[in-house]
Amino acid sequence: MSGDPIRVGVLGAAGRMGRAVADAVTAADGMVLVAAVDPSAPGSRVCDVEVVADIRDLVEAGVDVVVDFTVAEASRVNLGVLASAGVHAVVGTSGLDETDIGELRAAFTSSNCLIAPNFAIGAVLMMRFAELAAPWFETAEIIEVHHDGKVDAPSGTAIATAERMAAASADWAPDPTTRVVMAGARGAAGPADIRIHSLRMRGAVADQEVVLGTDGQTLTIRHDTIDRGSFMPGVVLAVRRIAGIPGLTVGLDVLLGI
């Protein structure tokens, strides 16, 4: 980009995460917020940028990178538009499945896309630590807590954590439960039958706890998000680096070198 500031657009700009991203971009060196899209709030302003309803207006603003923290239904449409326009995308939307990933991998050929289950660097490390611990334990369960505005469960972070743990070890003990008194008491059966429990609580932002057990010991790996600002260093890092990671990338790991 020849030393020019990175021109950034934000999707879902009127939401809490969208506004946090806009603030972080505005405060960061070497980037500038030039466009904001949110069909629910056209005409409002975010960081002195007028919010528009149509993503095509964002593309016409000449953005280099778009940050998307919307919902899966919207992302499926938005990311197709960005790929066709050759615009890089940094995506924090949860609910995108393997079919979506495959389609996005095929679509992003002239620009790049990074999708992260979680942009908090501590959460990325938590997932990595759980993956490293998995081969040394026979039982594990995941408890994730999110605010009461989150519409999907389990969280993308919890699913990604279970997938990584399942890939790291095939030696998991079977669930000993033979009688379920209340349906759902054992949570959802994730990869390798690792149980995932989702809590939706007012006052929470995002927390996750991985509890692993073996003979005579348990290990608890926990990450707590106190404020949405915790996600912003990861978002800013992804915006800075997205131009240099070709195609589709899932997770912040490659940017952190882990």
C-alpha cells in the first residue's frame, strides 16, 4: 500500500462490536476508517463516518480491508461481495460452517480473508494450551459464558477448542452417564464427544473454561473477557497483516506464530 494508510470499512458498524472496531481503527496508527455499513442504522454516525445501509457503497469508498462482526446470514452475502470486489476481509462472525469455509476458500482468490473464532489473544492462547494438554488427559469438558445478546450456541470459540483437542488426541474416555434425569444436563456432544456447556448471562461478555481430568488430577484453563476492548489488538493486528496472508486463513494463530 506504498506507505499510505490502510483504508478500513466496518460491517455491523452500529452494534457494540462494530463501534468498538471503529474506535480501534480510528485510534490505530497507519489506518483510517473510511466507511461504515449497518442496515439497521443508516444516517447515523460512527467515529465521524456516516453509516450507510448497502455494502456496495462501502466497496465504492475504496476500502482496502473490511472488518465484519455481523451474523452468519449477513456474512455469507457480504463476503461474497467483498471477494468479487477484491477487498480483503477480517471476520469475527460466528456460525459460519465448513460449507461456508469451503465456499469462501474458493471465492477469495484476488484478495484475502481471515476468519477468527476469537480475536482476544488470550483466548487464542487458551485454545492452544488446551490442544497441548489434550494428549495427557482422558476426559475434558468446556464451559463457555457469553452475554445475553449472543444468538448462537455453542460459541465458535468453544467449537474450535473442542476440534483442536479432538485432533490432538483420540484417547478419550466414554461418558459414564447412563441416566439423564433432565434433557441437556450433559451439555452438547462436541468433537470426540467432548461436552460443551453454554451459558447466556446478563453482565457477561465472553468467558471460557476448559477442564481436563485424569487419574488424581484436573487441569483448568480459563480465559475471561472483561471488556470488548480485549478483542481489538487482535483485530488491528489482522487488519495490518491480512494483505500478506494469501487466500483464506482460519484463526489468529498464524499471525501469532503459534
